[in-house]
Amino acid sequence: MKRSVRELAELIDARVMGDGTVEVSRVASLQSAAVGDLIFAEEEKNFALASQSLASAVIAGEFAAGSTSSRPVLICAQPRLAFARAARLFRAAGHHEAGVHPTAIVPSSVRAGTGVNVGAYVVLGQGVQIGDNTRIGAGCVMGANVVIGRDCELYPNVTVYSGVRIGDRVVVHAGAVLGSDGFGYVRDEKTGRYEKFPQIGRLEIEDDVEIGANATIDRGALDVTRIGRGTKIDNLVHVGHNVQVGEDVVIAAQTGLSGSAVVKNNVVIGGQAGIADHVRIEEGAILGAQSGIPSKKIIRGKGVVFWGTPARPIREYLKQLAVLARLAKKE
Amino acid sequence: MKRSVRELAELIDARVMGDGTVEVSRVASLQSAAVGDLIFAEEEKNFALASQSLASAVIAGEFAAGSTSSRPVLICAQPRLAFARAARLFRAAGHHEAGVHPTAIVPSSVRAGTGVNVGAYVVLGQGVQIGDNTRIGAGCVMGANVVIGRDCELYPNVTVYSGVRIGDRVVVHAGAVLGSDGFGYVRDEKTGRYEKFPQIGRLEIEDDVEIGANATIDRGALDVTRIGRGTKIDNLVHVGHNVQVGEDVVIAAQTGLSGSAVVKNNVVIGGQAGIADHVRIEEGAILGAQSGIPSKKIIRGKGVVFWGTPARPIREYLKQLAVLARLAKKE
Amino acid sequence: MKRSVRELAELIDARVMGDGTVEVSRVASLQSAAVGDLIFAEEEKNFALASQSLASAVIAGEFAAGSTSSRPVLICAQPRLAFARAARLFRAAGHHEAGVHPTAIVPSSVRAGTGVNVGAYVVLGQGVQIGDNTRIGAGCVMGANVVIGRDCELYPNVTVYSGVRIGDRVVVHAGAVLGSDGFGYVRDEKTGRYEKFPQIGRLEIEDDVEIGANATIDRGALDVTRIGRGTKIDNLVHVGHNVQVGEDVVIAAQTGLSGSAVVKNNVVIGGQAGIADHVRIEEGAILGAQSGIPSKKIIRGKGVVFWGTPARPIREYLKQLAVLARLAKKE
């Protein structure tokens, strides 16, 4: 679906420089852009390259205001953000087929809103509730009484254990597992054998969360595991039982959060980081990739980057590395 | 299903203080307990809080023997263990529907015991054997000649490759893959290309093992990969070909065991630990989270904690970290 | 299917010592070999043991040329490689049933070659193309317009997102996810919320690649993620958007490659390594297990082993560890 540059500019809060009647229908990268494509430039250098591409329009920052360009420019404060929004508009205009595939197993107790799409070989448990326009990919399995909001997308082969609650506009990628049992055992001091601690709590995922492929999020042991609004979780991330993740948190691939960890709002966690049980990451802290936080530690510092295992403020860590390198060279 | 405190006390080997006729039907946490719930307290502090909750009964240690409580107390040596056992009794009393879903693909050569439940869209290979009361979740796929014991539970979307043998009371969480090919290649020195080494061995999982969501356990290359009785494996753990894991081993999330590693009984391994090929972890050793054991190393020391990469006894490692921090501060 | 030693020797480029008419039908390990089995010995020590086994024939290096053996010996330059090739010949001779299971969902726009096998409950999107003799395991789901070459094997429960292109002789293990959205968001500076950056690029997997169980490979954001010919990827590996992996690269389990990383030909990466965004690993470098490469770094050195986080040449790293250990001991 085509949109004029003028129409788009209004929707993404940009102002047009040049011909607003030009039409675009797709986003593209600077390297691959063709006629009809919209691209973006965050720096003057890229803006110059953009002018040589085949793209029909360019989103750029204020730096481009005085420039001359043979094609229309959409000027705004955050070009990358505006580009992402434009891409969403094109996506939303795409085809969305509603309907329940005849092979999907949907007990009569399931309640689904309008515009819902349930794929082939989906298996829904008793009492599942699905909000409007939500799509459940082929091969997904949901246990009893799962509640999922509107405008969600579950890609194929996702498993949702019974009782999990999922908000609106949540995206779950293929193979993710939501609400599995936590890892809790009690050792019998007499026999040395492990008895499973009950893992019968809940999992609540708030609005606008995205969860990566093959990620796993455990239910609470007795209470609740919670993923806050707007939080983004990458592929193969593990979230243990009773973990509390705040809002707008970013967790990169293969990171693990152990039981009862607390991660407050706006925290950013790099890939392969390890957060032990009962750790508390205070608001806005940043953990570097592969960093490790030992059990029960508190990490505090808005905008402060921590790195290493055990994680230290990155300046300290880098200084330690430099000192060690110097000592080794002397020998 | 309700049970009286007296009845429960007998089953979990506790003694009752107070009214043994009170009935409980669920376990709960101290924070969320309601009437009819059973909770536990391991310390006097929590016991005091427990007294203020709505729970109908409390499991506590010997410290509570002299106390006064308005509700019945079940006194025992390991309150947390007794609580876990009580939870299991409540679970066992739950509903278990037997039957094979009409959409499950079950060749006539499959043999299944009594009380078996096979979910929707399960695909079983030729010659599969399933013990009594075992449950196979929706979407699971088993290759030919898989043998699985009694009272097992496979959650949805588990894949079991052909020939894997699974004991009794084994729990496998959603998305786990059992018996996949190991990672073994031989480089052709002339062409620089890799030829796959045969991965045609077996995988044997003994009784009472639990395997986490999206974990992967490879079959042996020519011989066998083995997971010993009572071992607990968390989400996203990787176990390579020919690995031998002993009994009552605990392996936390995202840990990886490379080919031919040996882990003896009662070892505890933290999350994201990396155990290289041909490593040997002797009985009762403890590996901290993110620790790394280089190829062919032997780790020895019952109850000794190892940490870091390469892993050292934790005292040594912490001392090294302290020395380095001090040197860096001086500069 | 049996083959004579002489026939086999021709196929794997070895020369026969002893009775070439002896027949073998399987490969086995030295420990478990029975009559009819073929084994291999890379060293004289193992060759002596091989002579005591029940195996019917032995592949060995030139060292065995002068020896006397009661059974036929196949002599060649790389015994392990020859053994792997022999194993492949036995495998290829195995039964391969063609056909589309009646429960597979195959739109009329799908084009499949001859000898294709599509398992139970497979779901194929519009316009999927499948090459000759390719096998799609039970429960796999492929989005629209996926193109997959000939002689591939997808194990069960693999998810392939729309538009992914897969070459010939590619093996994908159970639960892997190919072509999922990359992890890219743009923060709105006004609201602090994240907007998803478009993840609409492609994923191309070249010939002879093998991908482990539950591995995840993201599509490009706007352009392409590429896995080069002959590359081998182990279980639970994560490959982010726009990553370019060269040919004959080996990536061990649980390693993560962040967005836009470049890995050139013949690189070897150990398990749990972390490669940050925009890193470049030059041809033939070797990364030790758990090593970490910070954002935008270039790692260079054919045959050089790097270790640690941040990764250094292993000699440097080991020296630093030794210096630190010595300092700590002095205190």
C-alpha cells in the first residue's frame, strides 16, 4: 500500500522538504533501496550517500534542513525512530487473515475476540481467552486458562503453560516457552536425593513485550514471575521463577536471570549476562555482555555501565585489565 | 482434595502441635496464603510472620516446638523438604485423564501401558514403548524405538530422536530436544572442508531426571550419552555427545557440557558454566555460575566451590580479584 | 547393506592390507565393536587394541603398513576422516521413504522435487519450494516462499520464517528457528519507550551447513543474514540480524553472534563465546570457549587462539593469569 510523503510525514511527526506528493510503499536500507522505497540518514555522511541511492524519499535529522536534494526529505528529531514508525505503518497496512484453521483444537470453553487468527495444528486448553486481532501461529500449544490480549502475535511452535497471562500487543517468537516450571529442589539430608519444590505460581507478561525465539520464562514457584510493559527479550534468554522485570527493560540474547532476581525499569542488559538469584538491578543500570552478578548483590547507578564477573563499574574493570596487562608485559 | 493436618503429618513424617483435624488443600507462600492453605517457615522470624497469615497450617522446624500458635503446626527436621512433599501429595491427588487423542499418530507397533495420556498432534515412531501413567504433551515427536518408562511427563513440543531410552518418573519440559546428533566433524586436510563424524550412538536418561525447557541433549557419537538417576537439568542447558552425568547432579540454566565430559554424582553446577570436552568433575564438587573448565581438566573436591575461567577454588579466585582491585586503586 | 573391504577402500581412497573380500556393514567404536563392524585407529596404541576387538576391519594410518593383523586393514592418510566417509556411505545406503504425510498441510502453490519426504503435521506456507530428496520432519512449520534445496534434512519441530533460502545438503536439528526477527529497537527520547526497528530482511543458508538443536538465526533487519557454505553451528547458538558468517566456519554450542558481526572463512569458535555487534573475525582465527569480543573489534590472526573477555591472544591471557596468581600467593 502506497502512501504519499506528506501523509507519512503527518503520521510520523516530520516536516516535508520537497515534493510531498511522491509516493513510497516500503522501507529499505541505503544499500538496497529501489524506486518506491523510504530510507533514513542519521548523519550528514549517510545523507550524502542517500542522495545517490534510488530511494524515493529520505528521513533525516535537522542537519538536512538547509540541503538541496532531488527527492523529498522528511525532517525530524529522531530519524531512526521515525523510520521505524513508518515501517510499522507499512506493516500494519499488510494483509491479515482472520479465522481458525480447521485443524486447530479449540474447546468450546475458549473465548476469542474478533479478527483472531489461529493457525494449523494449534492446541488450545480449556478456558483459554484470546483478544481481538491476535494471531496464534501453527503448532502453538496453550495450556488451560491462558489469557492473551489483543493485537498479539505468537509465531509457530510456541508453548504456553496453563494459567499464563499475556497483555496486549505482545510478540512471541517461535519456539519460546512461557510458564514452564522453575528450577527449585530441596535436598533430603538423609538420602541426598532432591525433592521438587512446588512450581505452581503464575507468569504475567504485560503489554508491548517482545520475546525472542526459543527463550524460556518460568512461572513463579508459589507466587508470580512478571515481565513489565514494553520490555524486550532476545532469543534464548532464560528467566527463572519469581523474577520481577520492570518496564522498558532490554535483555539481549542468551542472558540468564536466576530465581527471584529483580530488574527495575529502563535497565539494559547485554548478551550472555548472568544474574544470580535474588539479585537486584536498580533503575537505569547497564550491564555489559557476559557480565555476572553474584547472588543477592544490588547493582545501582542510572546510566552506569557494569562489566565483568563479578560486575564492576566499567572504568574500574578496564583499569584493572590495563594494570594486569602492564604487569604481565614487564615480566 | 482436602487432607487433615494429622493425615498429612503422617505422610510427610512430621509431628502435629495443635488441632490435627484442621483441613488443608493447597500449598502457598507466606505472602499469599489464604484459608485452607499450608505454608512453611524455616526460621523463627518467618514463623512469627506465618502466625499473622491466613494459612490454616504451618510446617516449621524444631525451633517452633515450644511456641504457641493459634493454628496447627507440623514440626519436622527439614520444613522446606516436608512442604515440597506435601505439595507433591496435593498434586498427585489431581486429575489425570488417560487416553490417546484421536489426532495422535500411533503406529500399531507402539506399545503403551495403562493410564497413558497422549496429547493432540503427537507423532510416535515405529516401535515406541510407553510405560504406565506417562503423559506425552501435545505436539511431541518421538522417533522410532524410543522407550520411555512409567509416570513420566513430557510437556508439549518435545522432540525425542530415535532410540532414546528414558527411565521412570522423568519430567521433560516444553521444547527440549533429546538425542540430537552431537557436534563432531573431521577436517579434510586437502580441501579444508568438514566431514561429519558419525553420530549414531544412544542417549539414556535414568529415573527421576527432570529436564528444563528448550534444553538439548545429544546422543553419543558411537557409544552412549548418559544422564544419571535423580539429576536435575535446567532450561537451555546443552549436553554434548558421550557426556556421562552421574546421579543427583544439579545443572543450572544455560550451562554447557562439551563432548565426553564426565560429571560424577552429587555435583552442583551453577548457571552458564562451560565444561569443555573430556573434562572430569569429581564427586560433590561445586561449580559457580559462569565458571569455565578447560579441555581435559579434572576438578576435584567434595563440597569445594570453584569459580572463574579457568575455574579455581573460590578462595583463590576471590583473593586474586582483591589483589587486582587493590593494585588498580593504587595507580 | 554390506560392503566388501575392497569396495569400501576404493570409495574412501584407502589401500587394503589383508583380505579384501571381508564384508562390513556398520561403523562402531573400538570399545563396542562386534563382528561385521568397521573401526578406526589414529595411533599405534589404539591399533594394538583394535587388533583385540571383534571388529571385522580397521581403518588405520601409514604407521600400520608394516604390521601384521589377523583382519583386513584399510590404510590411508587421515583414518578418522576415512572412517567418517565410510559411515556416510553406510547411512546413504539406508532406507529413505518418499512421500507427503496425509496430515501435512501443503498449499497447491508449493513445488516439491522427487523423493521428497514431508512428515506428519508439517505446515508449509504458500509458494514454498523443496528440492529433490529433502526430508521435512514432523511438526516443522515453514512460512511463505521458503526455498530449500536438495538432499536436506530438517528434524522435527523446526520453524522457518517466511522467505528464508536454504541451500543443498543442509541439516537442521529439532527445534531450531531460522529467520526470526532480529533484536532491534529505537528508543523514543520523549517517552523512553522502544519502537521496533523493521526486521524485514532475509536469511540465506548456503550448501552443506549443519545447524544444531534449538539454535536460532535471525533474518536481516533490512538486508541479509548469511551463513556460508560448509559452516557447522552447534546447539543453542544464537546468530543475530545482518550477521555474515563465511565458509567452513565451526561454531560450538551456546555461542552468540550479535547483529552485523562478520566471521570470515575457516574461523573456529568455541562454546559460549560472545561476539558483540559489528565485530569482525578475520580468516582462520580461533576463539576459545567463553571468550568475549567487544563491539566493533577486529580479531586477526590465522591459527591464533584468542581467549578471555575481552579476548586476547591466549599466551598473553595465560601469562596475565599466571602473574595474578603469583601476586595473590605472595600476600
